[in-house]
Amino acid sequence: MTVVLPSYRRLHRLPPLIREYRVQGADQIVVVLDGPHEGWRDELPPSDDTLEIVELTENLGLARARIAGLERARGDVVVAVDDDVVPARDFVAHHRRFHAGGGARVLQGYMPVALPHRRGADQAPTALYARDYETQVAGWRRGDSDTILGSLWGGNVSLPRSLYLAAESFLPSQRLDYNEDLDLGLRLARIGATAVFDDGARATHHHARGLVAYMVECEVRGQAVSDLEDRWGERPGQLAPMVTIPPSYPRLLGEMQRRIAARDSGGVVQAAVVGVYRISGFLRVWRLQDAATRLLRRALIMRGYRRARTARSHPHDGAATDVVRAAGGR
């Protein structure tokens, strides 16, 4: 079994993760530094029979960094993990037992978000992420294999190496900067894979986003919706609520989202919503802060999507796409 661990500018997180996967008996650990990382040899343990560290010459994005790790994997099973996900004690053993029976099966593990005991004034994005994740988990528990693959959530996923390679043969990975896991799930479903969700394959996700980083991320998400639409010839239905305001949504809030999305940056409406976010955080009025965050989320995803579609329609005007891509990262 090979653990594939891509990382981007989080060297400090890697040594304890490497130690933990070693303690748990991973046969091989492949750390992929997604682009040049100056001084990494001073931060990380040296490569040996169980550890290989790969430094890519450029930042390729999560999906392609994982493929760089896959290409070096010697194990029959690959566990794809993230550098902000900390495995529980029996994590490796659980994934290993699942695949002992063979078959073209994917294990989607459980990785609840580590939330602080006392919420801070700028932690609404992480609180919303945690709730969204648990909502998705509830769907996995009720659903079937197609439900899991149609909403695959990376960071705690394992599958046979041959199955991952088959998905690459079907449609090679490309840089998306968001929803890379959904893209992998769609490819796996097309080649006949099945998936199982299991709470026992547990890890903890140390997600952390303040508002500024979250706003950038939302525009990147809009770009990714456009990229997936181009890649698959249609927009995956799971992503429609991200770029479409439903008829049942309050008219005033919908108009605010449209106005924010119609601008390339900033604006009075966006500034007002950000102001509400800041004030409600200071006053600890969490429901209001969460509402402001949700409003901004769809508005900025819509903006990123609009700019990406505009750039595609006018390929010589690439400024919008460049701004969104430059802001990417994990």
C-alpha cells in the first residue's frame, strides 16, 4: 500500500504526517512537493526504502501532483491524502483491510473538520465547510456507489493503483484548482468502478480559511466549474447550485449576488456584505455572519464562472483567467 501525499507550501505539516504513516505501517510514502520548495531537504527526512520525496519543477495543481505520486507508487493500492488531513490510529490498516478482497472498488473515508472550542471572529468559512461536509456525509450514508463517486471528496480516498491508472487512460488528469476529486469520481464511474463510504477509515481535516482567502477560493471555484463544463461537454449537475440562483431564493439577496457577480472585483454591494461579515464576527452573531458568507460564496463563484466563460469566448482577452489562476492554491 502506497500513501500519496501532495503538498504545496506546507512543509511544516509534513514531518509529523510522515512519522504517523510510518508508524501505521504504510509500505511506501510518496510526498509530492507541487513546485519548487526551497530548503525542503532541511525540513524533511531523507528518502529511503519507504519514503520518496518528489519535487516538481513547477506547480501543476493537486490532480497532476497526485499523478506524479501515482507514477512512483509501488503498492497495489494507493491512498490519496492531503497535507492538512491527520490520520486516526488505524487509518492505514482500515484502508488495507478494505482492499484485501480485491476488485475495482474505491473507499471514501471519513474526515470531519477540526473545529475550535471557541469560534473566532473570522472562521465562518471553516464552520460552513464543516457543515457542508457533514451534509455530504449524510448523503453518502443514505446513498449508493454512484452517489459517492458523483461527489467524491479527496484527502481520504483509496483505490487500486490499476484502477487509478485506468481512469487516467480513460481521461487524463488536468489542472482544475478545485473539484479535482469530483472529476476523478466521474471518471471512475465511467469505467465501472464502485465506491463505499466507511466512517471507520477516519482522519481529521485541519481546514482553515479566513474571509480574504475564502473569497479568492470562491472565484477559483467558479473557474473550475467552467473548466469541468468544457472537459465533460456539460456542467455536472452537482455544481449547478453554485452558479445558478434558484427561483426560491429571496429576491433581494439574489439581486445582491447578481450585482457582485457582474463586477470583476469589489463594488459597493460586496463591500457592504463584507462589512456585515466583519461586524457580526466582532459581535459574535454567528447566524448573520454565516448568512453573509453564504451570500458571498455563490456571488463570487458566479463571478469566477462568468469571467471564465467570457475569457473562453474572447480567448485573446486572458486577463480574467490569469487573475483567477494566479490566486489558486490549496
